[in-house]
Amino acid sequence: MIDLIKKAMFTGVGFAALTKEKVEDIAKVFVEQGKLSQQEGEKLVEELMSRSKESQQQLTKQVGEMVENTMEKMNLVSMKEIENLQEEIAGLKKRITELESTRSEEEGA
């Protein structure tokens, strides 16, 4: 019976959207109706929460990959690339200032 309930929930509910409270409520209803024992209800909650967490992680990974692929196709740069360029520009500005200062000193001498 518990396997049938799990299968129904796995196919009928989006795991990424499951909250512990919602899962506990569903299990409580099954326990109250006598379809599950208290122990089976607790086991069901643990298993569903574990699968929900796995689904959330998979969804997050997939969305991240989709965003990266889309940015790549659109030739957009990442914040890391912008930060690297900003650091490089700051270094070049500093070097130019140093060279100008050295040149001024040589001309003044």
C-alpha cells in the first residue's frame, strides 16, 4: 500500500515544490485514514523530503546550465569576466600613470 501511495505522490506532485509541512499533512491524512501506520507515515515524510531536495538540486543545476548556455549563445559576458577586465584596466591605468611620472622626471632632469 505504501508503495502505491509513494508512486501516486511521485507522479502527481512536483517534488521541487514540496514543503515539509505539506508532506507531513499528506502523511497525516493517510495515517488518520488508516492507510499507513505512524511509522510508515514518518518514513514516507523522510523519503519524500529527500526526493524533494534532490529534485530541487537537479532543477537548480538545470536552470543554471540553461542560463549559461543562453548567455553563451547571446555572446553575453559574466560578472566574473567584467570584474577581470576591470582589474586589468585598473592595472593598466596604474602602469600608465607610473610611466608618465617617470617620463616627466626624466624630462625635468
